[in-house]
Amino acid sequence: MNSIKKIFRKKALKKISVTKLLISLLVASLLVWFIFDYVEAKKQVRILSGSDTQQETYEEEALSIISEVKKLIVLPEERVPEVATIQNAQALSSQQPFFNDAKDGDVLLIYQDRAIIFRPSESILVNVGPVYAEGEDGDVTQDDEIKNQNENSQE
């Protein structure tokens, strides 16, 4: 009878040992996977947070927007516009009527002589208008180049 109990105890101990081993392997595997995932995430953060990468990403996005706008309107080839995403359209529209139809997420392209509001979600031009510069005396005047273009077109 004692020998039968010993056999059952050995089998029970083997089952417990195998179960403990499997659980240990599972925990170790998960730990290795989490560490690997963490290291990869840190690499991505380091890459994306670099100023060179941010500048490259900004330039790629700007060029993509410009190419979309070029499908809708003729743009100057020799100039690269300033590109900005509208974040508070309501505040802008209260300051300038040019932004009345703008929505958050629209993109503003500013050339020397004109500004363009583009809505990427619908691939439409929301508004196009001239750019005015403030003179030294505080008066709002058109840029010298625009003045020359207007004078030439009136002749």
C-alpha cells in the first residue's frame, strides 16, 4: 500500500513540476516579447523625435499637399509656400473673413502673392485670396510684387 502511495505521489509531483515548468516558460516568453517590443518602441521614438526626421516628415507632407492642390489650381513652380494646418478655424474666422468657410484640419498655403485654404478630406479649395502685408506706418498694403502686377495689368 505504501508503494502505491509513493507511485501516486511521484506522478503528482511530476504533473506539478511539468505544470510549473510550462507556466515558467510562458511567463519567460511573455517577458522576452515585452522587452523586445519596448526596445523597438524606444528606437521608433528616438527616430521620430529627431529634428531632422520631423523636418523631413513635414516637407514630405507639405509636398504631398502641394501636389494635391496643383490638381485644382495653377501654382507658382519657382516658389515653395508656407504650409500650415488650421487648428482653430472659429477664432481665425472671427479675425478675418477669409477664413469664414475654413474648418479645423484644413491646410493653409501662403505664397508671396496669395493664400489658399485647401480641405484634404474633400480634396477641394475652400478659399483663395490675395496676401496683404502691413506697411511700416501700420497701413495694410499689397506686397510690392502684387502692386507691380496690378500696375502692369492696368496698362
